[in-house]
Amino acid sequence: MNGASRDALAAARERLDALTDNTSVDAGSLADELAAVTALLDREVSLRRVLTDPAQAGEAKAELAQRLIGTQVGGPATDLVSGMVRSRWSRSRDLVDALEELADTADLTAAQRRGKLDNVEDELFRFGRIVASNTELRAALTDRAATAPAKRELLASLLGGRADATTERLVTRLVAAPRGRSLEAGLESLSKLAAERRDRMVAVVTSAVPLSDQQKQRLGGALAKLYGRQMHLNLDVDPEVLGGIRVQVGDEVINGSIADRIEDAGRRLAG
């Protein structure tokens, strides 16, 4: 993607991260719903063009999307799609490609929550190697004359009980609805998404009062330098913290005031 579509996708990724960082949102269900909307807009070309028409007001397109899918999918998916159609897209197809990516990312997030993301990434790689070395299997999975149910049944016999449920879901969606991609390109794209997800860390920050934008920026920057990875801050307010701050990154818990922690981060980086 380029131009407006690239910016719209970046904004959609941020909204998805905000949704899935909330543990009350079922990332797996969200993935299913986004995949269903992807299939709808891939099939209904005229609707896709209306929802990406730059001549139409963004709010009007969002209201149309809400009317069409609001009774079919949950609130988080509806809000996400509505935000996406408010954005400007260079091509109508880019909206569908973006939705497909978000569905895959939501599934990977569900695996990450279960501590299985590394397994999924490994299984996607190994499945790609198996397909590359077995021409008969590749032919069966890419046969345009074969129905989607037949391909799902084949994959269930191959992966069912042998691979993580997320791996099976991702591969099944790719094979049943390749949308013009080769099997190899689709698997490579999924592996890349899994790797990107694995490199993203989340810090749960609890403070006595809401942090200012400057404090959030300083804390996020210090943590990113400490851990050597992009850091997303999940913010919570708890008066029990008594004016300090509590940061949890994975299993590590850091207690102390914001100023002390930033100074300590600087000392560790310098030394």
C-alpha cells in the first residue's frame, strides 16, 4: 500500500492494538468477525467502492457500515470497521487487504495471550516448508476446482490436533480464500505478522494519578531503550500507589517514582 492507504492502515493497526490490549475483548472472536467482513467486502465490489468513495463524507460511510454489519458482528468489530471507512483509501481493494491483515493480527494476539505465539510462528514456517517440498499437497491446496469445504476438510485432517488452533485457523482462511495470493506469499505474510507481534512488548503502568503526555513519552522512551523493543503502555490509575508508579513488563515488576525510574534508566544506559 502507499499514500493514503498506508496512513489509513497504520491508524487501523493502532485502533486494533487499543482494542486487543483490553483483556475484556475476545481477540479470537474479533478475528472471526473481521474475517467475515473481509469476505463480505471482497465479494460485494459495489459496496466496497461506496465505503471507500472519497467523494462521500466519512461519517456517512461509517453510518452505512454500522447499519450493514452492526447486527452481524460485535461492537468492537463494528467500531473498528467504522473507523476504517472514515479514513481515505487509495484503492477500494486496500480496505479489504487491511481488514484481512487485522483479522490475522487479532488471531495472533489471541495466541500471544495464551503464550503460544512462538509455537504458531514456528508451525507456520514448518507448514510452509512442508508445502514447498510436497508438490501433490500444494496442488491439492491450490486447486481452483476444489471447493473451500473440501480444502478445509483436508487441512483439518493435516493440522487438526497436531498444530495450535490459531495456526489451523490462519492457514485455513488463507487456503479457503487466497484472494489472488499464492500459498507461499500468504504463508510468508502470516509469518511476518507473527514476528512483528512477537517483537512488540506491552508495559502495564499503574500510577496514583493520570500521567501527563510528557511523562508517558519519557517513560515509554526509557522502557523502550531498556528492553530494546517497541513498547506499548497500558495505563491504569490506582490511588493506592501513593504517588509513585508500578510498571509490569512480562513477569518483571518495577516499583518507584517516575523521576527515580527515569534517572535509573539513564544510569543503566550510560553504564
